[in-house]
Amino acid sequence: MTAFRSRLLAGLRLAAPLAVAVWRVSTRPASEVWHDWLLIVSLLDFVSTLSGPGRARSAAYAAATAFLLGIYLWGQGPHALRLLGVLP
Amino acid sequence: VIAGVLLLLAGQLALFLGAHELLRRVRTGDAALDLLIFLILRLLLLSGAVLLAGLSGTLTRWGLGTAALTALAALLAGGAQRRVERPSLPRLDAWMLWLAGAVALRYLLQAWFFAPHLGDALAYHLPKIGEWVRAGGFTRELGLHPHATFPAGFELLETWWVVFLRHDVLIEMAGVEFVVLGAAAVFVLGKHVGLKDGAAFLAALLFAVSPGFCLGATSGLNDSAAAAMVAATAALVASRVSWGIVALSVGLGLGIKATYGFALPGLALLAGLSRREPRLGDPARGWSAALGAAGLLAGAFWYARNALWFGNPFYPLGSAGVFNPVAVQFGPSVRSFLGNVTALIDVRVYDPQPLGANVDESAGWGAAAFALGLPGLLWNAGEPRWRRLVTAFGVSLAGSLLFVQNDPWCLKYVFYVPALLAVAAGRLWEALPPLRGIVLAALAASFAGSIVSYDLPRRDLSGLAAQPWRTRAAPLREGGAFRGDTVACVGGHALKSYLAYGPDFSRRVVYLRPAVADELAAAMKREGAELLFADSDPRTSELLQRAIEAGALQPLEGNLYRLRDGSRK
């Protein structure tokens, strides 16, 4: 693989998640952007590609997955708790 | 009952030994993969036994029981039991086994206490089982729902679980079988992408508790079964087992539900992308080909029957002039695809609604798939086997979303996606130990979120649990109770006619299709039915109103009516 092609692929690897992030920010209502899963995952991809293997990448994954779990539980949790009889 | 239980056990033992004998001819040497193939072979034998019994008119406790005893005697005489080897078990921590035990116990409790309750199951899937069990064989009458003619591979398993006892208390065990199959498939997929036993096992558990798949498995619907077959076929294809075994899986999958076929493009792509991988095992070619042909035959049976009866293998889809108020898309639609994709990524992946088997306006993938599976797709995404798997599942998902109508329930046809997302979560579990607390929290959330379904709320669940098992049945929501030996049914897709049979199939149900009110009363009289069970669609309501005005029918509670005394003479 030539150096140029390698740099091009690396650039595309960074550009793709950024493009998805821009698409989500520009198309989702402002009030929903902060908890848009696709935006979070694309930013995670961007950060982990940029940082490479190491603690930063692990931290990014930990933060993103914890945040996504919080988002899920925020939406589905009350329904499940109501069905279980924990919430009225 | 004791005879029924003993015959059921004999049947299970015959299936076990028979499937093991077949496995010996086609085993790969990989313990996990061989377990998956064993489960599929068992499924083939079970389906074949019920199909043959149904066709030969021996679908009774003693008919199928005699066949099971004969097969068992032959297997034992041939020494099949001596050839059963101790399986090599995965290396697992004790807490994982406890966790698996809790999940298994939960499923067994669901299977025991849940009685068929969902509208689709009661109106469309199960009435045919009522007819088959009462007739002791396959019948032309399948019920009033326009989709009663759809493939019934899953119903074959349900029939197996009811025919020996002549009671439906164990009917949901059919779905539990597919949970085991799906979990085994996820374990194989996990091992395929390099996970250790523990992480692959955890992935299997995550899939088993993904809410949509879990609640669907014990609801009488066949979507979870179809999803398990997609995951199983993916595991077989990725592992490069022989084509005969893949064909066996494809045949059984198509026989369960046509929607299984929508995922096939991705599975075909997976086969193409994996062609340079080494083949596993060296099965006897003749056996492999024969098993593949048997699986395809079992799956094709329903399509051939429809072609013979109606001139259309997919009847009623694509047939002109059929009154079918239950909208189902026939063929691809870009419009549906775009609507489905948008609904999935913008709304339903969050599971924003109370969950149930039909996952109304939700995906039902659960907390682990959402919080760990989706980001886990990206972890080491360049690893060849993982990349192939993600690409194949992506194409399968796209295929399914292209062929299903954009309605509130469309994502129940892609319950197989959490299988991949569970493996993705397993990869994170193994690669990133700091995330393990999050994985366990997500697993706990999925487990808790799939205990109670919105369509079987706690009040109804308590009601079912309080009933003795012999009489356990979902109540008629509209009120009233069935009585007498014979119930006439009239109406359409919303009529939950399975309830009329009773859990022990003791009541005869006759399906009437009168054009005018006079015909209704005459048909009831001819069939000896005093009680009428009818739904409230406009066409039926008008008919009933006329019959009531003519003095032929007397309304009772809910959707029940009585043939007036004068009309019975």
C-alpha cells in the first residue's frame, strides 16, 4: 500500500464518523441532539480512531457506553418499573 | 396425564438419541458447533415426526406416542445410548452458571404460567393446532384469520408439546427450545470471532434476555423462532460447515416463517465472504446432502400445500380477490425501507414504549444491545471475521426492512440483530475489563425489562398463576365464558378463536362463513352449536344485528351469542 493511499484511508476513517455526526447535529431537533445515540457512537468512533489503542480509547468507550445505558434507562426504565409494579 | 407425560419423555429421549445418531455422521469436531447442529437435527426430527403424523392421521397421544416408543426401542436396541459421549463443557466461572440458571428458571416459569394470550397467536397461529389436535391429523380448516395458511413450522413444535398431554400447559416450551438454539448460535458466533468461553457465554445470555426476543419466545408468536434460525444459519455459514447442514437450517427457517427469507441475502454474502476460511470437519457427504434435502422438504411443505390448495405458495399474499384486512407487504418497497430505517434509528432503537412480544413502536433489543452492542460494533472493526459478520448482518437487516411494511410492529421481524449486538457486547467485555460493571448492569436491566410484558400485565399474570394448570387459560377480555360442547365462530382476523377450544381441546369449534343472517342460524343448527363467538368487525356486526332482529340469536356477554330456542328446532 502506498503512503498516499494509507494516508487517504486514515483520513477517510476519521472523516466518516465526523460526517455522520454533522448529519445528526444538522437533522435532529436541538433538544434531542445531546442524547442521539448515532451522534454519540460516531463521536466515539472519531475519538477512538484519533487516539488509537490505549487508555484514552478505553475511557472513551467506558464513558460512551455508560452514557448510552443512562439514556436507555431514562426512556425505558419507567415503563419497565411500571410493568413490574415498582412505579404506580 | 401420567401416560401423556411418559410418552412425552419417551419422545424426548428418542429425539435426543436420534439427533445424536445423526450428529455422529456430520459432526465437525468443534464442541459448540456440534451442539448447535445437534439442536437443529433434533428440530428436524421433531418437525418430521409431527409432519408425518399430521399427514397420516396419527397426530394423537398414542399415534405419535407409538411412533416415539418404536423409534426409542429401535435406537436402544441399536446401542445408540452407548454411543452418547460426555460433551466437553465450556470453561465458565461459577457466577455465570448461576446467572444462566436464573435465566433458565425464568424461562421455565414463563412457559409454565403463561397461557396463550396474544391476539395474533389466538386468532391466527393457534386455531390450526386446535383443529389438528381434535382431528388427530392435519385439516383443511385452519381458522378464520386470512393468514392461517402461512407456514407453520413453529406450530409443529407447539403441537409436539401439546399432543401427548392433549393440553396446552406446556405449549410455550416450543419457544423456549428456540431460545436455547439462539443462545447456542450466539455462543458459536462469539467463538468464531475469537472470544473466550466466558465472553461468548455471556453474549449468549445477553441475547437470551434481549426483551423482544425473550417475550416473543413465550407468546405463541413465531418471530423469535425465526430470529433464532437466522442466528443459527449465520453461525453455520460463518463456521463453514457443509452445505447440506446449511440447507437443513435454511429449510427449517423458511418453514417457520417466510420473513426468515428476508435475511438470506446477508447470509449468502457471509458465505461468499467466508469462502477462504477452512471448512470445519469432514462429514459424510451423503448424510449431509440427505439432511439438507430433508430440511428443505420440511420447510417447503407449507408452500407446496398452498400451491396445491390455492395455486399460490404464498397465499393469500399476491392472490387477487381475497378479503384480507390484515395488511402485509408482498415484495420489496423502498418506501417501507426508508420508513423502517428512519423509525429504527430515530425512535425505536431506544425502546421508548412499554415492551411486549410485538414490540409496538419499539425495537425490543434491550439495554445491552443499545448501550454496548451498538458501540461494540466499532471495536476492532477491521478484524476480518468481525467485519464480515457485521457486513452480513447489516445486509440481512436491510433485506428485512425492505420487505416488511412500515407499521408499529415491523421490528419484530429483526429480532436476530441483537444476536450480533450481544457478540459485540461480549467483545467489549473481554477487551475492556473496566466496562464489565456496565455490561452486568445492562444485563440486569434487560432481565428486569423482560419479566412482564405490557400485553400480559401483572394483574393478568397473577390471574393465570392463580388458576390450576388444568384449566389455565387467558380470559375473554370482553367478558363471558365458553360453555357447551360446540362453539360456532364467525368473523375475521380479530377473533381469538383458539380460546374456544379450551386448554384441553375438549370443545369442538366450527368456523362458519355465512353470507347472510339466515345462513348463520341454519349453520349453527346443523352443527349443533348453541353458542356463537363473533368478533366486532363491521361485516360481522351487521350480520349479527340482522340475526338478532330476526330472533335467531340472543346476545350474551361480550362477543358471545346464543342460538334462540325457536331456531334450534
